[in-house]
Amino acid sequence: MDGSVPAQNQRVMMLLNVTLTVFAAASLHVAMPAIGHAFEAANPGVAVSFDFDGSQVLVTQIEQGAKADVFASADTKNMTAAQSAGFAGPSTVFAHNALTIVTPYSSPVKIAADLASPDVKVAVCVVSAPCGHYAMDALKAMNIPANIATQEINVEGVLEKVELNEVDAGIVYVSDATTAKRGTIRTIVIPTYDQQPVNYPAAAIKGSANADLAAKFVAFLISARAQAILRRYGFKGI
């Protein structure tokens, strides 16, 4: 015996201890790790690492050379930007979401119209972030000239301002309200007809060293297992 490893076994060995890096929208910060664990269980030897932030921030980071295998955005706008820049492949919409108003229990805000009061401090995301442009579109549709006291880089920042009682209200995704600390917030519905659909597309990054695995992860996002996890955390399935 010459001690060489058969080609098939070499391929298996190469697949072991592979780390797949996923850049994902901040609103996915609870659901995605659970999906990652499910993917790891189905693919022994693979570890999934996540980087969460505003979709617009992630696009900039990848453009500047940050290494990623998959990009999951909270809107089609930033995914289209990634594709137009030439670093994201064809995308697949894997989840949907919706906006809601969240307030501390001590807040004077009881209905959406209360956001128009000059005494009410409102937190939203920066308009370049998906949660920001969705929120501004909703306020415009409801004809509410809200007193925007702070604009956060991502939806986690907005929710934190509300949970810490630093603002009277914030606009976040339903999924974020679902995962908020128990007893810290109330929610106020924004009618469906007053908000744009919130879609989450994912795509493999072109030039990824793990291209086949990245494509497999994107496909896994629409599997029954991943969809069940997303629904558990307040997202709407496809």
C-alpha cells in the first residue's frame, strides 16, 4: 500500500471543518442562528458563522472586501445593489415580515396617530436601511408627521431605544417585537394597506471559496425546516 488517500475520501476530508460565512440583516439575528444550527446538523463538518447588521452596511462591507459566502437582505433594494455591483448571484426570497409600532409600557402613545404629537419622541432606522425606508413610507401613508428623535443604523438599535425607555415609540419589524424582552414593550398595529411588503432575499456571493455550499444554504432557507424556524420567530414564510 502506498498510503495515498482515494480521491473520494479526499473530497470528504475537504468538506470537513468548513466555515460558511453569512452576512444577514440585523432583523434576522435571532432566527438565523437557529437555521444555522439546523444546517450544520444536516451537513456534518460545516460550521455557519454570521455577521449581522443593517443590510446597507453589509453591502458596503462586502464591496470593500469583507469575506462572505451568503448575503441575506431585509429588502430587494440592497440585494439589487449587491447584484448590480457584481458580487451577488441570483437571489431567492425566503421570508416576509411586516412593520409594527412598539412603545414602552409607560409611553403616552396608545394609537398610531399619537406619533404626530410634537411631545412624542419616535425612533426609526436611518432611511438608507430597509427598516428606515419602510418606516418612512408607512408614516407617509398614514399621514403622520412624526417627531423623529433618533435614527438608528439598524432595527436592533431602534428596539433597544424603546426597551430602555429612551423614546416614546419606535417602528420595528413584527419579528423584532416577538423577540423583545418580556414586559418591556407594547405593540400597535400598522395596517397592511399603510405599509410596503417586507421581503427577504438571499444570494450566494460570487467568487466564494465555498460556492456550492453557499448555494446549498440559500436553498435550505426555503426548506420546511428553515421555514418552521422563521415562523417561530415571527416571520411569514414563503
